[in-house]
Amino acid sequence: MVLRDPDNPLFDGNNPPIPEVVHAQIAAMGREFSQQQTEDAYQRVQNLYELKMRIYPEEIEAIADEIHIQPKIGWDLVSIMITIGPNVMPAAKVILNSPDGRRISSEAGGYNSTDAICSAISEATGIRIFLKDFEFHTISGGTNSLGQVNATVEYHNQQVRTTACSIDMLEAAAKAYLIAINIVLDRINQQLE
């Protein structure tokens, strides 16, 4: 991914996000979004703007990619707490909203922070998927740059590729893993219908 000129953002302190411009950026990607998806994308751009005040087209594209692959019904991430340090086994606690509206909490350890997060999410959802490939990159520069996780998971010999973004790498990892679980659940539900 090519980084945009840092002096030429789409939105900045003098030009806040406008719904029509965000919609035009998504349309230029060739994405057909529902009204709800369009509103979600604009809200995510607005939230990102409040954190960093400089938004680039590539960041809108990353947000749109995540929204596009997310099934309509599924688990939602509420929060993550991580414990890491020298001589400490990494651990994660996740709080999720279930598809039926319940709030579920789970804790797990792992070999690293990402493994602990994925284990806690699997424990909370009751779905075991295997992380096969994981890639993180930043989209823009700076300490609060938007980062994107691309993950490939496997469930019963079928691969699912997901993407998620956040200014926090561990949150993006959790979201990508959770989206993969939601896609698996969506496929299972479609087979049952």
C-alpha cells in the first residue's frame, strides 16, 4: 500500500468529514453499501477524525473493507484487557456482545498477546478457528496511524480471509478474528436454512 503525501489529507482540521465525500470515496472503490453500512462508515470516519484530525482516502478504504465483509448479524467487540510483561504469560480478557444481545466475558492466556486474544474470543463464542496467517501494517504515518490487520483462519478445512482496522494493533487483531468467527457462523446458518 502506498502512503499518501502527509501534507495532503482528504480531511483535516480545516475540513472535517462530510457524509457525501465519505460516500463518494466508498462508491469510487466500487462498493455497493446499504444505507446502514454507509452510515456506519461515516461514523467510523468521524470517530477516527476525532482521534487524529487527518484522514486519508486509504483509511476510508480500510474502514469500508472491514464493514463490507462483516456479516449483518454476529458478535461485537466491547473491550479487551491485556496483561503482558517480562516473565509474565500473556493473558487477555475480552467482553463481547453476542448475536442475541447478551454480554459475554472470557479470559485466556497465550504464547503472545494475539494468541491470548484469539483464545479468549474463541472461549467466549464457543467457536474454535485456527489462525493460519496474520499481517499488520499501518496505513498512514505517525503514532496514532490507522493500522490494518489481514488474517486468514481455518475452520473445518475451509479458509476465511478477513480484514479489520484500528489505531490499536491488538484491537484490529481482535476485530479481524471476531469477523472471521462471524463469517463462519453466517456460513453455518446459511447451510442450515
